[in-house]
Amino acid sequence: MLFKRFVSVTCAGLLAGCVLGLSAAAASAKPTLNGAGSTLVAPIEAEWAAVWDTANGNLVNYSPVGSGTGESDIAKGLVDFGASDAPLSVYPTAPANLIQIPWALSATGVSYHINGLKPKGSVLRLTGSVLAQIYLGQITKWNSPKIKALNPGVKIPGTRITVFWRSDGSGDTYAFTRYLSDVSGAFLGKVGASTTVTFPVGTGEAGNQGMATALKATNGGIAYIAVSYLIANSLPAVAIKNGAGNYVVPNLSAIAAAAAGISIPSNREVTIVDPGRRKKKAYPISTFTYAFVPTDAPQGALIRSFIGYAITQGQQFGPSLDFSPLPRAVVNADESALNSIN
């Protein structure tokens, strides 16, 4: 099977519940970090925070409000760290004192809800070109000849396609639209790649869980959703044709393959969307997700400790949530960046 069943209650999750159940008075006595942003990273961040909090007597409050809001909040000094699946270069007004630290590695999946569909091998196949045409409103029914040609022998109902997209500023939107812009000139020209774009068709939903809930309720729906939320909601994942011509689902090995052998630039902006032909097993919408931190952070020591834990011991929580462990080269670059935080 593509996914292991999502474990809804973990030791760390239980610890998180204990932390969240503290009285306001007790919580205020703890050294506290406040963060906001990416919903993609929220499941593993909750695991990191629970264990780190308990081990160090601290508290991390994280609001999964979307990558765009995460960048905005840290830029305004409203939180101690922001989290985004899109790099700083996407935010042209980001303050110069912010640095980005890639602290988790996962993927944006594409899922669907089609009553009566039984794809071969339990996997529906799509290409980037067909996905672009669906999100441009050019393919409107699931039994379109272009979709049927990718899935020979599969009886696909003529259900009308209902497109879902993120209404909030989203790193998943950035990864998804960057991929579609890479493979489709028409999509690049009409929509483009960013955390917030204007799709010509469909309905907006807030957050990954909002997308998953809407998809589950809508026969004919299609949505791009962070992979950990596909696991949690028992949603299927589309197999997408990669640059080598192989159809790949977003499992751990395919995510790791997309990041294998990458070089790390000085600003630690690591792009692995739509890798080339040499990466035959790579899933094409894999993505790093970043912590944004000011170099002159008021709680620099706490931030160094928390992020330092996240990028090392904290990676152990990744596989059950479909987060691949960070490559060693990324960890080394991250640790060097942490040293620049006062």
C-alpha cells in the first residue's frame, strides 16, 4: 500500500495534549515560543513541540494559519518564528534580517473523490499537462479522453470535475503551481506560481484540513493536499508522471529520491519540484518546508534549541507522517545557519 495508516494518537501527541491542557497561569510561567504558518508542517511540528516542551520545561504555541500568514506574522514581529513551504524569495517585502531554515521534507499530493472508480493497482494516473488543463477549466469531466488515455482499461465515470484550491496564502499552492508552471506554458501564462494565485475555476478552501474535508464531501472533486493530511483522512493519491516518464506516488522513497544529491546554496533555498530525468523514482511535487527566523531574535537561545532539536532528533517522527528525514547536507547547512541567530 502507498500509505501506512495514520496513527492518530502517539506518545508525543499525548504529551501535546497535556501541554495544551495546562492552566493559563501555569503556561505563562513557562518560557514560551510562538510560531505561525504552514499547515503542511503542523503535524510534525506538533510532535517536535510536545517532546521538546516536556524535555526542557518550555512551551511552543503554533498556529497553522497558512504559509503566507506565517511570513506576514514573523515579518511584523508578532511571533518568534514563521513557517512556510515557499522560500523567502517568494515574499518580496520580507525583512532583510530573516533567514530561512529548511526543517522538514515532504510533498504536496493530488487527491480525488470519484464514486465507483476502481483504478488499476488502486492508483489513478495523471500528467502535469492534464492537471494543468483541469485547473485551467479545459478538462471538465473525469471520463475525458485525455484522462482515459492515461488509465487504459479503467472504467472512469463521466462525473463532472469539481476543482478545489487553497483560499489562504499557502506553500502547498506554491509547490503545486510551480510544478504546473514548469510543465505547462499555458498555466504559467494564465495563473503562474505563488502562494496565492487566481485560478479560473473551482472553489477555495482554507488549510489542508479544509481541502481534505471538502474533497471527502464532494463526488467528482480534485484537490492538492499535503501528504500527511491524505494519510490522516484516508484519501487516495494520484500517481503523477515525473521527468523520467515514470508515474510516482508521494511515498517516503519517492520524496527522498527528489531530494537526493541536492546542492545547498548559501541562502538555503532548496527547490526540488519537477526534478529532471535522472531522478527516475522522484515524486515531482516534493518540497522542503522552512522556518523563518530573525537573526536578532529576542529569544535566540530558545529558537536555536527548538529548531536544533527539530532538524536532528525530531526527524524520527517524520516517516509515520510521510516526512522524509532531512539529507545530511541540509542538516549541516541548517546548523550553520542557527549559529547566526543571536
